[in-house]
Amino acid sequence: MSLRIAIIIDDFFPASGGIGRSVQTQLEELTALGHDVTLIAPDRHLQKPRIGRIIECPTLYVEGLPAHLSVLHCSDRRARLINDAGRFDIVHSQTERGALVLGSKLAQLQGIPHLHSFHANIAGTHQSVRGAFWGTLSYLLLVLPALRRARKVDGVATRFPSRRNEAGGLFARMDWRHFADIAQRVDAYTVPSPFMRDLIDEASGHALRSYVVPTGINRGMQAAIEQAPRERTGDGRVRFLSVGRLAKEKRLDVMVKAFRRADLPDAELVIVGDGDQRDVLKRLAAGADNIDFRWHLSALPAIAYELVNADALVLSSYRFDSQGLVITEAVAAGLPVLYCDDRLTVGLSQETALLTQPDTASLAQGFRALMDDALRRRMSAATTDLLPGLSPERTAQGYVEAYLDLIEREATSG
């Protein structure tokens, strides 16, 4: 059965970050399965895909600001224009801004299910990012009122999750409550990791219709990893690798401090990425000749080369990442993972990854433990068992199963 799928995103496509990369994988894999996919995306900074159909949508955005501040036009008129442009079997929104509201309006115009994916864990920003509470207030003052006007639902009740399950403070718990409000105003939702579903359902007071669909490795990245040469032989050093934005919520300062505290003359730390923490991290690394910054690498072969020529991946974020796409890429490259967030489970196992406490001393101890060549070889060999569950085909199949389930339920209830 070929489905007509509308995917809606506020973020710039495809280069704005993890959500854009996830949507790119969905577009490619759903099309490969024979489905008719229409991408509704901002008309700015758009790299048009060569597959599927694209509807360019105006967006509210001030140039120079972060991509997550882009908001699609979501007026009734805009929804009607898209409604006139084509018929769909399901609407799948991917971001909690204009795309969410526009998706709700389009679904009601066409009488079809509305599935929403929660990709980002904004609750994880409050402990490390000053001003993150503005994101929480934007949900309270802008997104939720617009969604409530678009889709009225009787009897929606939400509550704060317990402090035991979310220790990030009042605003973090408020974020999960807002997500629960959103989840009750769509037909179903998806998340990439089980912990997100647990918190949303706790805040809802009951289990909602939901699906856990991890984002598999992008096919292009997988091919780049397979083609990248391993050129490090006999240098005697263990190379630890960090890949991602140099942002405060990633806690890279803790990683650099831990690496220096570990005092490993036979190891090096390579950091790939750029961001507003560049100068802070350079100061922390000053005088250490075994810490190297590669800065931003946009080409897949360049990132793949760093993965293939590393010995272990390090992830220092705590209570922030919803899945960690770089973990799936590390698995594809056969890398052991050193991490400190026990809520992360996708692409990780006791055989392939080393979990520490999130403090500097514990992470330093993890660095020392992974200096053991035999341990790293065992962990690397075990990554093969994780690969099938992280394939891009598995991601697409997970979404198709959700689509079909919702369409069947809609037909039955109608």
C-alpha cells in the first residue's frame, strides 16, 4: 500500500541540525519504500531534495538567529493553500512550532490523522543554558494557545512529572507538562527514546497512543564510513573523538576537564564541531598538545574519516540529548562509546559502551578505563550486533507501521 505522506518541519532543511538530518533520512527511506512523500519546509536556506515533492512555506525568522527560531506561517489561509495543493493520507509534523499548528489544521481540513514527533529534549537545556526558560514560556504563551485554537479537545489534564524522574528543576518539569498537552491534541506521537515517552505519559496521567522510533544512521553517512580509510597505524596513541555542536548544553567543558584530569600522555582528544563555546574550550585546552580541534566539518566524508580514524567516541551531555545521532554513527564505525547519561539507550549496550557518572572525576576514570586495548577491541566487535536495529530501513518501517495503525484506527472510528 503506497501512502501519501505530508512531512512538516520548521527547521531549515536539511542542514539545521539533528532534526533536519532525521527528516532527510525519513524522506529518503520512505520514498525508497514506494511512498509518496511531500516535504513542507521553510523557503529559506532550503536545499531541495531530488526525491519526493516539496512545498516551500514562508517562515517567520530573523537572519543570523539560531535555526530553531524559524516558525512556519500557520494561518488558516496557509493551511487552505496547502490543502488545495494535494491530498494526503497522513500528516507528520516534526517540530513544536508553526509546523505543529499547521499540521493540526491541515489534518482537520482533510480528515486525516496527525502524527507528531518529539525529537528535541528542551527540558535538558535549563541546567546549562542561561535564558532557556524563554523556550518554556514560548510554549506557554504562543504554541499551546495556537494549538488549542486549532484543535479543541475536551478533558485535557496534565501534571508535573515527579522530581525523581526529572531533576532538572521547575522549568524542565513544565516542559514535559507542555509536551503532554501537545500529545493529547494530536492523534499520536513518536519519540526516539523510551525515556521521553515515559515522561510525557507521566505528565499526561495516562498512557497515550505513541510509538518509539529511533532514527537510524543516514544511508549517505553509512556509505561514507564504509569508504573512509583507516590511516592511523602505529602512532601509539588512543584517539578519543567528540562530534557535535560546541554548545553549553553538550557539557564539552566537563569533557575537556576530565580528559586533562585523566592525564593520559598516550592519548589524544579530537573535537569536531563549532559553536558559541569555541573560545571557552580553547582556553580550557590551552597548553595541552594532545587536544586537537577540527572545528566544523560539513562534508560527510570528512566526518566519516574522523570516525573511522578514532578509537572511541565521547559523549559528555547529560539529560539533554534525546537519542544522540552521533552514537549511531559511532556504532556504524565500530567505535566504543564513553558516556554519562543513563537515560540514553539507543545504540548503546553494556558490551559496547561505558557509562560513568556525569561529574568530571568519573568521566576521567572512564577515559582511563578505555585506554585498555583489549577492552576496546571487545567493545568494538560487539557493535556489529547493534547495527541491524539502527538501519535507516528500520526507521522508515517504524514510521510506516505507525501511519498504517493510525489510518486503520481513523477508518474504524469513522
